[in-house]
Amino acid sequence: MQNIKHFRPTKAIINLDAIKHNVSYLKEFLQPGVQIMAVVKANAYGHGDVEVATVAIEAGATILAVATPEEALHLRKAFPNIDILILGYAPASFAPFAANENITLTVFSFDWVQQVKEFSLSHPLKLHIKIDTGMGRIGVTQIEDLQNLYNAITSSDSLLVDGIFTHFATADEEDVAYFHHQVAKFEEFISALPEKPRLVHAANTATMLIKDRALQYDAVRFGISMYGLAPSAYVKTKLPFPLQPAFSLETELIEVKKVQAGQSIGYGATFTASEPSYIGTIPIGYADGLIRKYSGQHVLIDGVRVPIIGRICMDQCMLLLPAAYNIGKKVTLIGKQEEEEITLDEWAAKGDTINYEVPCIITSRVPRIYYKK
């Protein structure tokens, strides 16, 4: 019997060979001994966390990075032995679970450490201290606070300072002034520790690809470019090796009709045909992550660009067709058809956002279909 989740023709195709390609090329590019931390938070940027992590590990990643306790626990079931780091906040109440499952937590608060000390931990809890060098999010901002935090951690036999890290706000930009300010500040914090932890890491994707290779430290956090995307237009012009995009999105025509000049289409009647036209409907809408701001974006049919017209509906949207295509005709929203390609970058530009966001908001209602040779 056919699996019900595949009845609807709308699906995201994830090319796992592309993930492997990107990680393998990075491994060759890095300084000897530098570990790859595969960032698979947010369901691997919408690509599928377990599937992406499996291939990334095969290609050389030795650490998985996520954002939440729930993401970490989900991955621990699939990967019982690999290091997993939660980059974001985890409540102190999660510490016993983290210790039991060998999940590394991010720490930036003295009070948080004091709360954790109230728990009886089954195993030593590994911690990475987060330094805020200019991002303005979580992290220690004063050296005195770092030293107090470090002393609070090391005074407990149940807690271990396993790493220290920061995050750069402008690594993907051409102007390097603020970036260098953050680097210098991070070095000050590292020097303030009585002993360097096992893992120092600061390099996000842009940093590891186009900045001083000394900033790779002990590990790098491979995020957006693991999925074949450049962090910015500037970085795209400086890439040290070719990236292969892993995400494509496709569906089929479910209705084609001819309308007369003057007939309007969709909610609010925002599109009106200026001449007799063929209108196609495809089964994907804003409940699938195709937000209404994407109206006017092109898709591909037979390698020809076709615009989305009218307002995107919750479950469907309409296309202005150049001809009377048959029902069931393949429609590519993201990816290649013949000699034409529509990229995630193009969708991001249409939505006035970044390429990171586009696959992340494609909802779980759209099944991910995995391709691997």
C-alpha cells in the first residue's frame, strides 16, 4: 500500500550526495586536525536532521550542533556515540538529562551553574562557555564574569569546561572592521582562562571559508554551506571550492483552465487576465511554507519560467501558463529543469530575506524525499 504521506505530489527532494560533497571538500580545505561540527539545528535547515547528520558523519564530521534540548535528544537516539552540542539555551533542569545522554551544553550564566549544582548528575556534564564578543545575544561579556563562571564550573567534580566559543556577526561581509574587533575580543577572553579547553571554536561558515585559517581553531561550525548555499553574495564570490545545493522542491499541475480577458484570479481578485489565458493550479501554499510574499515568483514547467499569480492560498496557488499543459505536468519550484534553474537565493530575494530561511520554513507537511547514489 502506498504511504499516505506521499499521496500529494508536492515534495522536497534532498540530494544527500551534495551534502557529502560539501563536507568532503571542506575536510580537505581545513587545517590538519580541525574538527567539523555539522550544524543540523532546525531539522538540518529544513533538510532532515538524521539523514543529513548520517551523511555528514560519513564524510568526516565528528560533532553535531543543534539549538534545543529536544533536537539533541532526537539525534542522540539515532547517534548514541557522537558528540552533540546544544549551541543555544538549555534550562538548568535539563542538565541531568544532558549528563545522562552525554550531551554538551552551552553555558553563559553564573546563576545557571549554581542551579545545576543542585542536581545529582549521573555523569560529568560537559560545558562550552559562550562569549558574546559583539553579537548581542547570549554570552559572557566581561572577563571578570568569565573567570567567576569558570571557577564556579571547575569547583564541581560533576562539571567540565570542554570548550569556549563565540559567534561573528559580520563574517560574511566585505567590511572587516567589526569582525576584527570581535576576533581580538575573543582572543582576550581565551587568554584570561587559566587553561585552554579541549575545543575552541569561532568559525561559522563564512569565517572558515574566506577568513584567516588560524581562526579555524580546534573545530568549525559548518552550517549553511553544508547545504550548498553561500552565506552571502559577497562570500559566494570568494568560495574556495564549489558547493552543491542539496534542496529542491517540486509538485504537479492539478488543474488547468482557460479564462477570458477581464476574469480575476484568487483572493482579493488581485490578478485580472488582460487576454484569454491558461491558469494552472498547484497543490502548495502558505501552510507548506510558500508564504504570500512569494506571489509573482517564477516556477519551471518544461524548462520555461512561469509566474505565480494572485494571492497564494493556504494549500494551493495559481500559475499563468503559456499553454494548455496536461494535468500531472511536473512543476519545479526550486531546482533545475533542462537548462533553466531557480535557486533558493532567488526565492530569498523575492521574499526579502536570506537563503537560510527558505528551506527552514518549508513545513513538515511537505515530505522530504532523499536521493543518494
